Amino acid sequence: MLHELGRLLEENILSFDAAKEMGEDMSLALASQRNSGEISNDAFLEAGVIQGGISVLANMVATGVDHSEILVHFNQVRDRAAIICRNYPELTVILG
């Protein structure tokens, strides 16, 4: 999901609705995998930080924050996701 989000940001076409939908999709996917036992509760909680970061991104877009600031925030979220995926490789598909 972050790959697609990054692509939309690079093209400067990310909308609030698209970012919000990606955050919601990530939340549903994480809950489903936690409920099915595919990921641990710890992995779920760690990944929630990324989902929250996407929600912040959506709000930044909605309030008209400068694109360069949005990119800084996205890069921080992406870097944090990389660390989480190293600790919980099972999250790579959802967070990637």
C-alpha cells in the first residue's frame, strides 16, 4: 500500500479520499490477519502506527499542507514501515 501511496505522491495526484481509503483498507487487512492468526497482536499494534501515519497524511492533504511537507511525513512513515517489516516480515505484503 505504501508503494502505491508513494507513487501517487510522486505524481502529485494523491487525494484525501484516496489516502483515507488506503488507510481504511490497511486497517481492515490488518484486523483480518490478526483475527485469523496470520499476524501476532504485537505485529498488529506496530503496523497500526503506519496506518495512523497514513491517516495523518490524508488530513495533511485535506488541509492543503505544502506538498514538500507531505513528502517528508511520507518518507518518515515509509522508513518506519521498513523497520517494522524487518521485525515482522509477515507485514511486508500489507505495508509494502
